[in-house]
Amino acid sequence: MRASKRTTIAASLLLVACLLGSVLTLRRLDQLRSRATLEEVLYISSPKVLKRLSLGYDGLLADVYWTRAVQYFGSKHHAGAMHYELLGPLLEITAQLDPQLVVAYQFGASFLAARPPNGAGQPERAIELTQFGIRNNPNEWKLYYSLGFIYYTELKDNARAADAFSRGAQIPGAHPFLKLLAGKMAENAGELETARLLWIAAYKTTEDKDIRANAVAHLNAIQVDEDVTRLETLVGEYQKKTGHLPATLLDLVAARMLPGVPVDPLGYPYKLTRDGRIEVRMPDELPFLKKGMPPDYVAPVMPKFPKTQ
Amino acid sequence: MPAIEILGLEKTYTVGFWRKRPKRALLPLHLQVEEGEVFGFLGPNGAGKTTTLKLLMGLVYPTGGTARILGKDVNDPQMKSQIGFLPEQPYFYDYLTARELLEYYGQLSGLEAKPRSRKVDEVLSRVGLADAGRTQLRKFSKGMLQRVGIAQAILHNPRIVFFDEPMSGLDPMGRREVRDLMEQLKQAGKTVFFSTHILSDAEALCDRVAIIHRGELRGVGAVAELTSTVHGKVEMVWEGTLVPAWFKSRGAACHVSGDTVRAVVQEQDQEAAIDALRRERLRLVSVVPVRMSLEDYFVEKLKPAEAKAGVRS
Amino acid sequence: MSRRIVHIAANTFREAVRDRVLYNLIAFALLMSGAAILVGQISIDIERLVVVNLGLTAVSLFGMVIAIFIGIGLVSKEIEKRTLYTVLSRPVRRWEFIVGKFFGLAGTLIVNTFFMAIGVFAALWYVSRHFESPDGWVLVALYFIILQFLIITALALLFSAFSSPLLSAVFAFALFVIGSFAEDLRGFAALTQGATRWLATGAAYLVPNFSALNVISSVAHQQPVAGQLILYNTVYALIYASMALCGAVLIFEHRNLK
């Protein structure tokens, strides 16, 4: 007289089986679809048309496209890609749908402008995007920062960078280092110093995880650069004084030239080679190194970014 | 093997959204119906008649007890091909015509195509809808829908038919026809189990009745027995218009019409009444035992609860 | 057993037709004709694109609306109007009823889509006076749309088994929208951590994956659809629809019909 037990059990078992089956099939489908073509992902590639079609729900759609942009870049970057064709369109669509999404412009400045494999290598496009952002957010000083950043790092145009920084510095509430940067640009000050300031500013102007990780990696590289330069100079001085190269860095400590064996930003002590060069122990963990690498070192295609706290 | 066996069947609903209160729609019911019987299930509205039928049809699951129809579980499809059901105030797919509906039901009952068509015609004329076969059900009156309902219940020639308030919504002609049909079913040896709150119908048709009130069974038995056991009355008719004082003092119901008086007295007072009439030299025309009607029995059975809770309309 | 399911399905189909569901084809025909004529007069080169995009989108949306609006009433209407009582008093098992209803509505949608397909191809012929071989992929897109219908029908039936028509419509429509962003949802989930990640991932795998079944845009650009994709989409749709149906069967089996 009760509900049929047979039916209940059969239906329940089938339901669980289907559940498992659907999850497995979905995973396979995701794999197949990740090789999707451009048109499919973008569906409608004109940002203006998309905005009109979104029927006023553009905020939500902007969030969707933003997420897609982050994922797209993240997964490709992880795989060491050299081409990021979709990043530009995805960011442009995001900006068109939600012009006030400041982080999208910042992301573009960091990753659309940068050269592959760390970015799409499209600084001009990034500039256009940022300028669009400035037009729509005239009081957002961070965007002037982004603009100057692109001019300086990728286009090596100090004049325009200085101009962007100083315009941004004029906005009430702007961070003081914008003025500082404007000054540095103008006086063509030491590159490392300027670069450090730039990357610190990049770190502080955003909450985005990826942009910050990128900034920290660059700051580490700058630190290594300075350390290696300084240490190699000391080694040279030691050689002049004693007539031979120090065997290890401890020799420099013994000669009171160093308080202790210095460590790189990752915490590992620097290495002194036979021929008096300074190297880091784990070059693979420090992307963007300009100094301190073994002679025939080839940076891995998949750079490891440090985790930010 | 009894046609219908109900063993301790009960149903309690929980009502209310936050604080769940139990509502006992049916207290444990024990009942048995034999094949070939016409069984009446009586009770006022809300007594639990429809709940019982729904439990028997497997539409609602019991909170306790079981029931068996033709020895099988109520959800057994084999058994279902041998029963028919007419729900209360039925409603059918109004986009179908009567013929299409019956054909569909015939298909579901497992009737083969050719005999099915014939049976549909037969049953339509039997319920008096031979002309309305091709009319869409949305155009049917209440009475016509009731007939379609009966038609679909007997279409596949079931051994037992269950009717829930079969007379509801019918005019006197219609009710007469339904009663005749139920008589025919009985003649054909079918078992008929029907619920109603109209006692005269039950009285006329049923072999046995059960009375249910507030979910509880109050009495079961053959109609004849139920009405004859309890103290009967006699009706006396005499010429004239005089009502002797004795009658008034006994509070007997007296009715004067034309030149006769009709009075109803208790059976045991019969002798005393006749004496009273003789003393007044009144001429007695007839003394006829009056059987208690089913209605009286019914009201009687309902009394204890009514006295407690007040009369329900 | 299977014959009863067929009978119930046929009756459900008949009900939909008599409910004048197929009249939506008139609206569709008008839409397609108007669009074809307009587009034929406007510009070169993108007429086919527009006709395919518009036509397939309309097929999809019209069908979704029908699937939801009829689907949500499949069970609840029968319970409310008590037409179910006389059906279940016959040798019909409750699960047969559910399955029959499903096939009835699915069949209605397939027939509807068939006529709409003719409309799309007719419009395509009108604007370009010839067919090209990549047009065959339009059939695949239509097939995927039918798979979507199977899923949404099963879901609507599931909701109908326990919920009121209004709520069912809301749920079904919500799942349609969320399902269209299913891949993004899985992406979102991958960016979260901890308990949220488990919940989000679970939800992301549970919602119907309509995004993979939507190849309208690529077909409009005359791109082929991978055979593997066809296979896995078919498998997925069948599995998912079965899952929803099992749910419906379970709920309906245990329900007290007041």
C-alpha cells in the first residue's frame, strides 16, 4: 500500500548513476570546448552591439566577460603561451559594458601591454583602452598611473609617461608617488630607482591578485639586480685589495666588507662562482632577472609568480 | 476471498506550516465487503469517505494499516484492470470529446483496439450520452460529466466499481438513471462500493451500509437489520378529528387531516393507545408498524459526537 | 507497459496541439518572413549570417517558452483539476505517467522544431537563392537545440511534480539562464577557495550545461561542429534529462494526491 519500493530504488540508483555520468561527460565537454574558436568565445565581437543586446543587464555581463578575461589570461599564461589574441577583445568588451570597472584597465596595463610570454604585447591597444577608461572615469587617478606605466615600461617614452603621471598627480586624492614618478621621469633618474617606485605604485594601486603578483616579481628582480651589482663590485674591491678572488662570500664577511652572507628575496644565500660572479641559487623561481643568472641560463617558459600575502 | 478488505486503515495529515498539528482524517478502519454486494459508505461531509476511497485507489498513502482489493495490494496493476473508479465531481480533459476520452481510458485499461471501440459505443448509450459522443467535454454540463464519469468507470467491465458521491450534481431524472444503473450492476453480479450523504439512496440500493463520522466508523450492518432492531413505532389512523388526552400526554405526534387523525406512538404503547381510542369510541382505521428510517439510525449514530461538539452543518 | 507510455505521450501531444500551441508557428513564420525580407534589402554578405542567427535564436527561445509553459503544468494541472484520479485508478504505474508526459511534450517540441526548421531554410533560400554545403551544420545546431529542449522539459516536469506552476516557471527559467552561463560558473568556482569552492563547483556541475549546446554563432559563421562534440553533447543531454526524470519519478511516486 505504500509507494512502490522497486520504483524508488530503481529511480534512485539511476539518478545517482546519471549524476556521475553527467559530471564525467561535462569534464570531457569542457576539454573539447577549451579548443573553441575565437568567434564562439566572443559570440558577438562588437562591444557596442553586445552592450545593446544585454538589455540593460550590462553590469552582470561585464562581470562575466571580466571573469573570462582573467581566466583566459591565467590559463594561457600558465601554459606559457606566446599569443593572447582574445585578451584585447575581452577587455574591450568588459570596458564597454562597464566603463567604471577600473581593474579591467589596470589588468590591461599590466598584461595587455607587456611582451609575451608575460602579456599580449599590444601596448598601443592597452593605451587606447586606458584612455577610454580615463574618459569615462576622469577622477580616477589610478588610470593615469596605468597610462604612465605603459608609456614607461613598454614604449620607453619618458616624456609621455611624465605627462601622464603629472596629470594624475593633479587629481585630488592622488597618491603622492605620482608626483614623485613625474619628477623621476622628467630628470631621467636612475633606472632601477624609478622602476622600483613604479612597481611599488603598481602594487599599491590595485587589489587584484595577478597584478600584485606581477609587481612583486618585478620588485624581486630589481632587488636581485641591485644586490648582484653591489656584491660584484665588492668582489672586485676584494680582488684589488688581496690580489685574488674570494673563495666564498664568507671571505668578504671576514674582511668586514659585509655584515653577513646576504640572501636573495626568496631567502636563499647568494652564490659566488669561481670567476667572481654572483648568482642566485634558484633562478627559476625569480622571473624577470637581468643579473645573477648562470651564463647559459634560459628562463623557463612558465614563470612562477610568488604568492602575495 | 472478500472483494474489499480494510484492516486498520488510518490516515493522519499534518497541517500547518510552522507548528505542525496532526489532523486525523481517518481513524483505524476495519471493514469487509463481499463480492456481489452493494455497499453504502455513509457520512456527513468531511467524515472521511473520500479519504477512504483515495486510500483504496492508491492516490494517498496510509499512515497505518492496509487494505486489499480482490486479495491484492491496492497498487497492483493487475487488480486495477478489474476495478473502476468515479471520483467526486469529476473533471476530465476538456479538450477531448467523450469518445476520445473513453478511447484513451480504454487504452490505459488495456482494452484491445477493436473491442474497445465497440465498448465505448455501448457504454455511451448505456449512460444516455450516445448523441454527445463527438462533443468536446468542455461543453458538457455537470450532469453529463457525471455520466461520462460513470461510463469510464464501467467501460472495461470491472468486477468492482467505486463511486464517490455518484448522485451529486444530478437532477431527479439523472439520479433515477444512476440508481437504475447501479441496480443493473448488482444484477450482473458486480460489487458496488459507493459513498454518499444522501440516505434515501443508500436505503433503496444497499445491501449493507457503514456509517462514518469524523473519521470514525460508527456502525455497520444490513439496512434491514439496522432499521428494524431499534425500538420501532406504530402509526395509528382513526376517523374523526378528536385527539384523546392520552396522546397529548405521551407527546405522540398527531396529525389531523380532513376527517382522519394520524398518530405515531411507540410500539410498546400500542395497547394503551388502542384503549384510549376505545374509551372515546373512536373508530380505528389502521395500525401499521413504522420502521425506523435509516435517517433516524444515522442521526442516532451521530449523536454522541454531536452532543459533545455541537451539530455540524 | 510501453504501450501505456505511448498512449499517455500521444494524449499529451494531442493536448498541446488542441491547446493551440502550434499557433506559435504563425508568429515564428511572420518573424522569419519579415526578417528575411528586411535583410534581403539591406546589405550584402551578411544576410545568411543574420538569417541563421535570428532563425536559430528564435527557434531556441520560442521552444524554451513552450517547454517551460507547458512543462510546468504537466503534473500540477492534472492534480489540481483531478483528472489524474481516473487515470491512476487504472493499471497505470505512476512512473509510466511521468515518462509518458515527458515523451509527449518532447514530441510536441520536436514537431514544432521541424516546422520551424523548414521556415529557417526557406528564409535562407529567399535571401540567397542557393544552399551551400556548410548549411548542413544548421541541422546540427537544430539538433543541439532539441537536446536543450529535452533537458528543459525534464526539468519543468520535475518541478511540476512538486511545485506550483508559478514557482516551477521561475525555477525552470532561472536554470535556463544559469545553464547558459554554466561554463562561466565553473570558471568562477575555480577562482574561489575553501567551502565556497566546493559549493560553487557542485552547483556548477549540477546546473544544465546549455553553453556547450549553443553553436548558433559558429554555425552562422559556417564553421563545422566537431563530431566528438556532437557525441558528448548527445550523451550529456540524455543523461541529464534522465536524471531529472528520475527525480520527477521519485517525487511523484511518494506524493499524496490530495
